Amino acid sequence: MSTSIVGLYDPADDKSSCGVGFITRKDGVQTHDVLIKGSEALCSVPHRGGMSSEGVGDGGGVSVDLSLRFFRKVTGRSDLRAGRFCVGNFFLPDDDAQHARAAALVERELLDRGFTTLAVRDVPVDNSAIRPAAIAHQLPVRQWIFEVPTPRPEPAVVDRLVHEALLAIEAIAYNTPALRGLYPLSLSARTQVLKGRLNSDEVIPYFRDLVDPDHAVHTMYFHTRFSTNTDPHPTMAQPFRFMAHNGELNTDKKNRLSEAAVASAKRRAIVRPPGQSDSCRLDQTLEARVIEDSVDLVTAVVSMMPPAWENDTTLSPAVRAMFEYFSLYEEKNDGPAALVFGDGTIIGARLDRLGLRPLRTIETHDYVCAFSEAGQIAFAPETVIHRGRVEAGGMLYFDHRDRHTYTAREALEKIAAQRDYRSLLEQSRILIEDIPAVPAEKVSSPTRYNGTFEVHQRYMAYSLDQESFKFLMDPMLTHGAEKVSAMGYGNAINAFSDREGGVARYFSQRFAQVTNPPLDSIREADGMTLRVALGAKMTAGQGKQIVISSPILGHLDMLKIREQKHTPHRRFEMLYPAAGDAQAMVDAMTALGDAVVAFAAEQGGIAVLTDRHVSHERATLPAIMVVGALNQRLIDAGLRLRVSLIVESGQIESSHHVAAALGFGASAVYPLSVQLRAEEKFAADPDAAFRRFAKAAEKSLMKTMGRVGLCTVESYIGGEFFEPNFLDTSDPVLRQWFPNMKSPVG
């Protein structure tokens, strides 16, 4: 699998579509008929996979519950019981000479945890079921069957032991060059995964185990096509261990950065397989939430991929409270995404908040199914109870413990009833509207300034010029909308101008492409939100979070934050000696970073970064560099979840500057120069003028989010959805501040 970048080509930009589905018996009885019908469903969607000119498929696979009858036959143990054995399927290293070493690693990690080896075998395959050219692209699957320790632990303990062994194997396999290619398809006491470089109609007949009449299961879910954003390769074929995913996760980059921050806070590392896709990353996160955090599968899926609850007035108060509580600590995974998930007991399907992928459902007397397309299995009409579809933000799942099918409403109400989320929410957050207004005697002017500049000099110190007012600020203050001209605003990029205009202009916005078109922020307004929670995340346990409806704050909001006692806050100046050189600026950035990191470690809460008091003696540090550098410092220190950054800066002159500050990690901004201009130009009612600017900037921010297919500004914050233009991010200093930015040009 090639992951190398050649010229301007980056394999991470490749994108493709795919198909998913599940079938389960409502009575929980394991039968071979499930695999027969599953094969029918797979044979119905060859167009949802890719095929080379030689007929080689680009990926397909299935996940099934462990068949008691089949594994009793394989092991010769008629007393084998569910939950008392686990099955591991592995791709072995590319180097045949390393197979024995890989086998020893797998067995050692399981035996050290008390498991006993019952059988080891190569999963038999039928090469006549695939095209001749495809044979060379398949990887052999080595299967281990282990008996659980004695005395037999509880199922949750078995799951954790297996998970620990899996992580230990991956940590060595993915970091040892000699073991390149060693990859666990699955290791579980509940399910097994079989997959390869296959067309959809080849999956079942290729694996002889799946056509064995003794292979009886009650549930199967499948995926056709390799994992989005990767090359076709058996390791990135789906399904993965807990789910299969059709679509693309627009939030993937932000999710990875956030997960790195969480892992750093827990003082542990995330071990990712080579060329990991967005779908594989989601599965890895879901597995961690279920096994390591002991969250049940349905709750984990719902919290990680919430519906557009912010604008849905039909949800009950309990469900709304649950989702708002989740939002205070759970990172969102937005698609478009159609997700099928299962653990051998629960099987379900879910759509993300916009529902831009199809999921059709059918329930018969014996089966519950969900597929990317209707009619993938030809059930007799007289057996059909209901046909339908999963709607945007909706779900359907079947629980074999109570033999019940749950619709989205039932599922959400059931989860919401498990805890008193309204009380938890009241203990964890406060709306900024509910914070009392600052008494008149404590209100200081928003234009209060302790420096030596006149207003026009402050504008220049912030890198503003007449174009900043004529084309950007004034139209928004006057009309509540960005200025529109025949060919747009054609200001030269920094590299071609003798007026720099601020660091933000060195970055351009990325946008969604190919399988993920940009979102229409007007049409999809009900699914989008600018809501932000300020303060330490609940996992850090530092006071309440302050919820704001927009990341663009006014001076009254800043006063409320200054005077409130619900969450700690501190101000930090983004200034350095005006007479200093480049090293003086770097030293000032380092000192500022040290101060913010110390605040996060000692207290946590809200850090206000301000350049309000710029003067002849003290110049402004570039706000975008400050935010990028601090964001990275906090992640590296494992403290990112303990602090929210608010940028109070005169450098923020336009909607792009707002987006850049947020995109590099600020949770909110107070555009100081906009307030100054409103005071200067609209003295009769500056607050109304500022609100018009905020309205225009919010509308533009929604468009910007839509360009990368994002629905929530919290998913955009810190996601670094930019491309640097003529900025050498390989420079030793810039590499520290923008480690995830790569300049394709310049």
C-alpha cells in the first residue's frame, strides 16, 4: 500500500463510495441461512465496489458472531460455550520468514493473560471464486482459537483482557519494520471479521468457512469497497471490529487532533495502523469508548455521532439534556456517514445529522435488516412487516438480549432514562445569558486602553489599512453582510504584496471534494450550529463550562466572563518588545506558552489572549501564530482539555480572520478593532453596528464550515482546515507552531 506523497499528489486526498448493511435473526438462533441471505445482499451491490480492468475488487468483508457449531467442529470441543472462547484472525507479515515470530507474539500476549490455545489454522479459501488476477492481491488469514482463563471471568473482563492483548500486539506489530504486514482483522470473544481485496459477490464464496453448512450465525454485517481515503488494500477493507462505514468523516482531522490531546492527557499513546483511514480511526475510537471507558455500544455511537439536537424542538427535555451533556466532553464525528455497528449482541445502523447517505430498512417475521439500497434481499412479500429508511440523525438497532427492535426515538429515550442528565447538565454548564449582567459601577469602557497610540495608530499596529475598512469591516458594520463585487475581493496574497496584512492571509481554506460535496449552509441551516462551550472539559473537572451561542463575542460578553465565578479565567498579553528582533518574538511566544501551560496545569478554565495594550514599546505577536503555537503546546503537555482560548485582538478584521483564529484552536474571538471602528463610525449605537458585523461574520463562518462539510463550529475549532500559501512551514520555528501544516507551494 503506497502512502507516499509524490509532488502535489497526496494519497490521503483519494475518495470513493461504498455500501454497507446488516441482517440479523430476531429469535437469536444461529443458522446458515443468515450467510446465504447475506451473500444475496452482497451480490446485489457490485456497483458499490470498485474493480480494476483485470477484475480485481478493491475490498469487501463481513463480520459475524462466533458460530458455536462451527468452532466446536474445528476445535473438537463439544463443550464449547459462547463467551468461553475467543477467535483471532490475522494477516501475517509480508516477509514469510517473520511468520513464526508473529505467531509467537500473538500467542505470548494471549497466554500471558491466562488464555489457552485450542487451535491454530489458516482460514481456507477458494481461489476459483475470484478472478485469476485477484489471487496475487489476497493475503492469507491465520486464525487462532483461544479458551478464556479459568475460573471464567465476567464477559466484560474477557473483553478487556482480549482488548489489552490486541493493543499489545498492535504496539509491536506497527512499530517493528520486520513485522510489516502483521494486522489483526479481529480478536474477540463475540465476533470475527473476514475481508480481503474482493468484489462484493466474491466475499462469501471465497472464504470456505462461510459456505460450510455448519457455519451458523444469527447476525452478519458487511461492507463493500475499501476504506475511504486509502489505497485498495486488504487491511483497509471493511468492516473493522465494531462497525462498517459508508461515507467520509469530514471531522476526521479534528477528531485525530482531539484524540491525540485526550491520549496525551491520559499519558498514553495511540497506536495507529499504517495508512489508517477515517473509518478505521472511528472504529478504533469506538472500540476504546466501549472497552476502555465501559460505555455501552449504542450510547457510544449516539454520543460520538449526535443528531442535530440543537435545532430540533421535537426532542424531549430529557433527550435534549442528554445530548447537551454529551456535547460538553464528546468530540463529534460528522459525515456524511452511514454507519452499521455491532458487537455480537447488538446490531444497528445510524446516519449522521445530515443524512447524506442512504440506509433502507426491512423487518420480516424472522429478520431485521438495513442496507445501502432497498431490495438487496428478495424476501417473500407475505413475510414483510415493515419497510422504511433511517432518516438524518436517526438509527435502528436490534438488541438480542430483549429481542426488541429500537427506533431512533425509542433508543434515545431509553438512553436518556439511564441517568439523570438534566441534573448532570445543571452541574456542568451555565449559559452566558444566565450570567447576571455586570453592574454599572463595574463596567469599564470597551475602548479602555493603557498604551501610547492614537486610534489610527492602533489600527496600523494591528496591520489594518484602508482596504480593511472599505472592503471588509465597514460593509459588515453598516449592512450586516460582507461586501460583494463582480469578481469578489481581489486583494493580493501576502507573497505578492508589500503590505503583509497579517498572518491569516497566508492560509487559505480547504474545501470538501468528490464524494463529499460542500454543504449549503442555508439549506442545511437546521443541521448546523455555532454553539460553543468555554472552559475545561468535564474530564478535567474544572468548574462549569460557559455555553455561548456564537464564537464571536461582544464587549458585554467579555465583561460577563471577566466577572463570573463559575469557571477560572486569566488574561495573557500577546505582546513583545517593539525594538526586538525575530528571536525576541520567538522568546515572547515561548514565554506566553509557558504561562498558559502553567495556568492550564494549575487551574484550567478560560485563557484570554489579548493585544489590547499595543504601544510604541510593545508590538503585537501575530494572533494566528499565537493560537497555533499555544494549541500545540497544550496538546503536547496533555493539557488541551483543561483550557479554552479566547482571542481578544485588533488583528481580527474580517470573517476569514475569525475562521483562521477558530480553525487553529481558539474557542471564541472578540474582534477588538471592530469594536473600535463601531465606536468611531457609529457613535450613536456602536453595539448595534457590532451586532451587524457579528451577524455577517457568523453567516460567513457557516459558509466556511460548509466548504469542508462541517455542521458544528466545535468540530471546526482546532481542526486546522487550511492550506498555507508561500509560507515555509518546514522552518524549524514554524514547524513547532504549525506541525500539521504542509506548504504545497513555497
